[in-house]
Amino acid sequence: MRAITHDRYGDPGRVLSLSEQPAPAAPEAGQVRVRVLSRPIHPGDLAGVEGFSDGPRQRFATPRIPGVEGMGVIETVGKGVRDLRPGQRVAFFPVQGAWGEAVTAPAGLVVPVPEAVSDETAALMLVNPLTLLILLRAVEDARHGQSGAVVQTAAGSSVGKLVSAAALRQGIPLVNLVRGTTGAQSLRQRFPGLATISTADADWRAQVRDATGGRGAQVVLDAVGGSLTGELAGLLADGGTLIAYGQLGSGSTSLESLALTSRVLTVRGVSILRWMSRTPEERAEDIAFAARLAVSAPELFEVAARYDLADFADAVGHVRRPGKSGTVLLTGPAS
């Protein structure tokens, strides 16, 4: 089968390649094999290819196939699998190797796609909505029943738009931050009930203080990190919480510069990778939420572009394109 692989960590544009790889093993008991039709490129996927800057750079013994989310059609099922059948459209997460043409996965990580949901939406049906739930729970914990303002960075991202829609539904006073003026205008049109501020404005910090009523934010949701962290901590009210869930930015910020002790600030990290620690019952509830959202609000599952696996280099370049709106998908095979 065709698969995008890498044999060492590094810049995805340099270390990724398309090659023929052995097809995944036939499903054992409790497993299914899925012919993958579409899979997203998430920032976390690229971070997994890059590795840590101070990590090992030697070649792997076996090439690795990135990707943990996708959708496709079941080819075969193993013994004991009763709720899934060959020919059925499904989404899956977290299943390593999604950037190949087939995966073999535990049946418990494979979700039937509702009939009303398109293939494109199905490819995005799990990770982003589950990330939304993780963030909303973290915000609820950090607010301690109070009603203080929440600020989020990367508000124009796919997850950021899900957060905005949820904030409007739940009455959360959210302030959106984006990098450019054009992105800010677009987001204001889409969510006119929320304050949206461009960090390209010289007075963006003052705008945030005004939007939070001069009290500062109770919570900051940050997908950027890096050198922006210090600026964001400065926007928090004393006793506030900065919730980090991504590393889209560059540079670094030392903890000592954040005045954590004197201002009683909290810095907390959350990750979709910890979602599997929830109980099976909790995960089932989360997946049911994701499926309902895909049916009721497909416009929140925006696709920026589609690229065949063979065009992965262009796809990665599109992911990094400033002003990108939506998620880039890798597609194929169609049959």
C-alpha cells in the first residue's frame, strides 16, 4: 500500500516521503481493517514528525507512518466484532498510521459515521470536537464557578472556531485573538457576538483589557505558546489560569518571568493524547457528542483543501500557509 513515512525526526518537508509499505496485518479478535479514504493534517501530527528540538536524530529501525485520525470503509473484521461490518463507513481515533492507505485498529477506536455526515466531515469528526470538550472542562475547572472572561489565541483555527461556537451557546464571555487584520474581520463576521482582536494591532493588549472590563482574563486558552506566553500571562487577572494546549509559536518564555507566585497564577497543560485515560463510558459520551456536532453543525468542520497522498509536500506547505482557514486533508484511494 502507499504510505507517507519518515525514518527520522526533522522538518516534515525534508523527512517525509511517499513509499510502498506492507499492508497492515489481518485483523485479530476485536479488530477491524479500514481502507482509509481521508485523513487530516493536524498541527500535532507535524509536531510528532519534527520531534523535540533536543531529542535524538538517528534513523528509526522501521519507517513510521504519521497520523492518528481519519475515515474510511471497513474491509474486514476480526472475531467477536459485532457492531461493525465490512463496507461500513467509519471514523477512527487514536489509530497510528492514518497517513497510509489502510489501518488495522481495535474495534473500540472505530466509530460508525452517521448517514447524514459527509466523508470530509467524518475525517474531522473526532479529534477537534474531543479537544473542544477537553478545553471546556479545563476552563470550567479554572473558573471555579465564577464568570470571568476567557481569552483564546489562534481563534481562527478549526479548534478556535469550535470554542467560539460553544462560548456563544454556553454564555462564556470569550475574547478571540488572531494574528492578522483580515483574519479578525472574518471572525467578527462569523461570530459577531464575540470580541475579536488582532495581535498585529499596536494596542492589542489594551483592547483585551477593555474587552475584559479592565479586570483581566480569568482564563487564557493558548495554542501558540513560545514567546507569546509572557504577554498572555500579563493579560490574566491575579489568580488566573493559563491553559496551554499547543505550540504553534516560536521562541520561549521562562517560568520565572511570569510572576506565578506573587500573582498566584496557574499554568496548566492539556492534551488530546490524554483522552484515552477517560473511562469507556466517558469516552462513549464524548464520541456521541462529536457525532451529534458533525450532524448538526457541519459548517464547523471546515476543509481548507484536499491533496492526494502523493502531493503531501504541497499539503504540508498549505498547512503552514498564513491565513489558512480550515483543515487540510490527505485523500485517496477512492476505490
